[in-house]
Amino acid sequence: MSTLIDKLRWRYATKKMNPALAVPQDALDRILEAVRLTASSSGLQPYEVLVVKDPALRARIREHAWDQAQVTEASHLLVFAAWDNYTAERINQAFDLVNEQRGFRNEGWEAYRQKLLALYPPRSAEENHQHAARQAYIGLGTALIAAAEEQVDATPMEGFDPARVDEILGLKARGLRSVLLVPLGYRQADGDWLVNLKKVRRPTEQFVSTV
């Protein structure tokens, strides 16, 4: 059986997806659940993942994503959209959910709530959005690992016009801003120039230090 490291060696940023092959719903569900369960600052999960299946919407997004074919040819298109701001309402909802699910209120946890309420809402919306966007990148990393575990190809994309994608998906009305696109599917090897090239990363001794 392949190890996770083997699967990470297998994965790459797929350039050509096979539009005839669909990712099974159960595999997609596990990838999305992995993202839902991943870490985020203070556990706020300040982003959402949209699964775009509508071909017309995906065609419009492709127009504003450097015409990257994976957007329309992949089985599914994930859009990671971060909160446009941290508000007291959003922070309180997150803390209230924890209290509801755990069935009790913790004094230290409530003190931490007040700390975040004093810290985040007074900051600019842009500073808060950038912080939220960094949490979406944590989710992206988990999505790529989970996809590799399922042997589903995934291509992380920053090359798109977020403002146009926000408009296409109606994200502004939901208090969200698009940050990342991730097509999911299966590689079409005969049309992908990258598929058989050696995976190259810096050697461990240049990447990891012990101090």
C-alpha cells in the first residue's frame, strides 16, 4: 500500500485534466471534510469552500483565470473564499458554536473571546481579510494532501481575477472574497507536458534546519 509520502511524490500541479473522468462523490466528500477539520487561527474557520459544478459558471470563471483549461475540464472546481472582515457577530457565532457543541462555558475560553473582540473588529477590513485569507491557505494545503491520499489530481491556482470571480459567484453579498481556485479531477497524461517530469524540490539539508 502506498504511504502518504509516496502519494505526495505522485501528486503535481496537473496541467491537463480528463473531462470524461469524474471524481466520485465519496472521495470529494472526504477531501472537503479534511478541509473542514483542518486548523485555523483561533478555530474561527474564516473562509468557505464553494464547489462549482455549473458548466456556465465555470466557463465564465475560466475567462478571468488566464484561460486555464483545468477550470472547465476538471471534475470539480473548488473556490476558497475568505471572510471580507472579522466582525463581532462572526467571532461570537464561532465561540457560541463551541459552547453549544461542548455543552458548557469555560471561563478561560470566554476571556479569549473578549480578547479577540477587542483585537479584530477595530482593525481595518483589509488587514482582517488578509489574515482570513492566510487561513484559507492552510485549508488549501490540507485539500492538496487529502486529494493526494484519494489519488485525485488537484491544481492550486492564484492566477485569476478575484474581483470578477467574486462578481460571478455573488460573493460580496455573502461577505466573502475569493482567494484560491482548486480544480479536482484526473490527469490526462497524453496532453500534460508536466506529467512525466521528475519532481524537484530543494534537498532536505537546504530546507530543514535544527537549531
